[in-house]
Amino acid sequence: MPKQKDYYEILGVSRDASPEDIRKAYLKLAHRYHPDKTGGNKEDEDKLKEINEAYDVLKNPKKRADYDRFGEGGNPFGAGGGSAGFDPRDFAGFGGFGGQSADFGEGEPFEDLFDVLFGRGGGGRRRGGPSPGRDLEVRVRISLRDAAFGAQKEIQVNRREACSECNGSGAAPGSEPQRCPDCGGAGQVRRAQGFFSVTQTCPKCRGRGRVVSNPCKRCKGNGKMAAEREISVDIPAGVDTGSRLRVPNEGEAGDAGGPRGDLYIYVEVDPHEVFERRGNDLICEVPVSFPQAALGATIRVPTLKGEAELKVPAGTQSGATFRLRGQGLPDLRGYHKGDQYVQVQVETPTKLTREQKDLLKQFEDSTNSSSYPLHKRFMEKIKRTLGGE
């Protein structure tokens, strides 16, 4: 049997560490083992995955409670587990089924029954405790240049935050929420349903375990207020349309002092007027004159960094492609950079003067089939195809 992972040991915190201590430990380790710091070392990459796995469990109060109770695998009954942890005392008062069916009542969730059957009801699990806030999603549009070099963006986020008047408690200043008298602070009450004894969310406190007799006037006892915040986000170099970035603890505020949710940013890269992106490579078309293509020339071509020189050899045909190494976009992890491909298009001159036309006529009269090898090969194919006709 593989050794169970100790998530607390992985993050370097004690088993009674607060959510804030766990968050700080995670941020410190995530920064230390980030690929930008480690250069893509495989062992460090595996370590970072382990750190993320540990934090994903310990930041969530419910997952953490299940882990503390059942270990790495979590609650065995959450995935059709066996009878481990079964407590026959939870059947006290059933008196046998007697072939009768139980009436759970309209709207009663089945999970309430399983809470009782498997030892999680009757105050065994306190729903009124801290819970994390909702994750949020926003979309951000960036330029191709920002995608190539990274950028810092200011993003407007609409979210619910703890009320500044009552610090999220929902109670007016000078007062505080009281333990719910109906459920004793558990957030659940037990009620008899025929042969069964089931739990349900306390109707008085709505599962919070607390009631506010003197509500805050600012938030009307809710404890949270809608707010618009401007958040500075670092967009890493190499992102592409569809990239998903996670900003920890910038989601909505949690309940009862629980941690914030996370903010997820979906990136959309705007099309560029000059460059076409293909993975980490760039493609661009550059027009050249007939004399440049015929005689050869060194031309200036655009890149995301500015301009670069490109040598066009004599006799270059329209559509020929040349590569500029390392002028593309970086890999998102920074391991390598793409290239830029320049496709030249030979431009036929228009609006010629009489003198220019005469010069071109003289040039045409001075050439023969050897000056146009593509045309010569094409005519030979036609003759073979048509049988010399």
C-alpha cells in the first residue's frame, strides 16, 4: 500500500494551523518552486504539483475536515466506499424497518439521511463554521505584443466583500451574532420521520449556526456588500487565447471568517495587422520589388521587437519563405522561443511611365527561356501532357 501523503508536512504547517497560515505557507512554496525560478526541473515540478494538491485540500474547510478524519483518500463514502467508520448507534430509535418505507418529507435532501447513517449528523458536522468564498471568472483582452513579452493589467472585478461596518459579522457595531437557540450553533436540526431520524438545515439560522438580533444597517445583516475593485494582474509572456490564469484569494469573501475564493482570468489575444500567430511562431508577408527579387537585396522586415535585416537572394520567387530564428513568442514556461517566418511577395509595378515601359520592353527582348526556368519547365510539362501538340 502506498504511503499516505501528509499535506500538513508538505506545506510545513502544524495540524492546527489557521487558514491564513496555510495560505501564506502555500504562497511561499509556490513562489519557490515556480518554473520561472526552477528552470523546469522535473523534481521541482513534481514538488509543485504536490504543494498545489495539499493546498487544494487544506484551504477548503470541508475537504480539510474529511482529510483530518479519513486521510488522503477523503471520506470513503463520498465515492461508494465500504463500511469503514460505520457506527450502529446512528440507528438508535429505528426499532426495525418492519417492511415500511420512510417518508423523508418534501424537499428533504438524501444527504441529510446519510449524515445520520454514517455519523455526520446531530451536530457531528457544524455547517455554521467558516466556509470559503466563491471563485470568480473574468476575461481580459491583450495585444499580441503583450502576449509575447508579458504585461501588467488592471482588471475591474465586481465581487462581494465583507461589510466594512460590521467586519462581515452582519451584526450592528457594539453587538455580535448569537448562537442559534434552535440548533445550538450546529446549523442543523434533527427531526423524526417515521422510523428514521434525519437532519436538515436549521430554518431559523439557515445553516449558519448564528442569528443576528441587531442587524448591521449598512449590509442589513448580510455581512457582505457588493464592491468593484481594480486588481493588478501580471500576464506572463507566452499566453495565448484560451489560457487560464489563477489569482489566489481574489475571489469573493468567505463566510464566518472563511478564506476568499480565487479569481480565474481567461485570456483572449487580439489579432495583429501584420503577424499571424501559429503556436509560438509568427508568420508575416513582406512585399519586395521585381528588381530586388531578381538581383537580390538586403531588406528591413518588421518583428515584435522592431526591425531586422533579411537577405533576399538573387532570383527569389514570389511566396519564398525565410526564417528569423528566435523572433517568435516564448513558451509559456520560458523553455524556448518560437521563430518568425517571412514570406516574400514579389510586387508587379503599376502606373509605369513611357520611359519605364520602353526599358522593360528592351529587357524582355534581351531575355530568353533560360532566364525563366519555371516557365520553361511548365511548357515542357504541357508538351508531354498534350503529346507534343
